[in-house]
Amino acid sequence: MKKSLADDLKVRVNPEYDHDIDPDANDFAYWNPVSATNDLIKLANSALQITQAITDAMQDRMRLNIELRNIERDLETLERAVMVADPLTPTEAKSNKTISGALQRRFEDQGYADSVSELRSKRDKLEDRIDKLQELIDAGHTWNKTNERVSDNLKTALAFFKDERRRAYQY
């Protein structure tokens, strides 16, 4: 089975530990603070990996947004060129549907239909890729929040453990 980053979130414990034994007398048999410290280091490393993936995804999204704006500008330029060459009649300009249909007919009449459909197809693909990148970014932020909470819990457990050991050796 493939190891995932979520495996690092699990605190390693001894599954064969006898809970009937006094836990203060046998802490190391159940939970090893050295392993917990190592787990904290793994969590920190995975947080760095996820943060880098989020940063990469955000940069890709920015680049795709620029491409999308350029495509939308090209579409608007084509629409303006078609409208200047052959303006809409008052009946064609009554609703968005009639405007859209009239524009499509004019694109076909003036030989821009292939260019417009290619630009629209590129725009749709870019929007899909941007949405997927946003989902990846959101998932990364969720992972980092979870990672932070688990790290805080491990740090708290280590602090209690160290404090108990320190108190035990004071006497």
C-alpha cells in the first residue's frame, strides 16, 4: 500500500500495550517521546512540501488567469470588429439570447466562426484548469490546518510527558 502524507499524522503507539498497567510506571512502553519528536519533524517536513505545492499551484493559477484574460480580450475584440462591420438591428438587441444568436450568425458570415469556437474552447479548458488548481490550493490549506493542530497536540503531549519526567526525578 502506498504511503501517504496522512500517515505522518498518526501518533505511533504500541498496539500491544497493556492498559491495566500503571501508565506512569510504564510510559515508554506505550508512547515514546523520541518517536513523537520524530513525528513532529515529519509533520514539519510535510508542511513544507504542501506549502511548496500550494505556492506552485498559486503561480500556475496566476499564469492561467493571465492567459484567460488575454483570450477574453481576443473574444471581445472579435465581437467588436463584427459589430462595427455589421451592427445589430433593434429586434436583435432585445435580449441576451437574440444578441448571442445574431453574433454567432455574423461570426459565421464574416468567417470568424472557427476562431471564435477555438477561443471559447481554450477559455473553457483554462477555466476548468483554474478550478482544479483552486481545489488543490484549498485542499493544501486544509492539510496545513490539520497538520498544525496535530503538531500542537503532539507538542502538548511532549510537554506533559517532559514535565511528568522532570517531577519524577525531583524526589
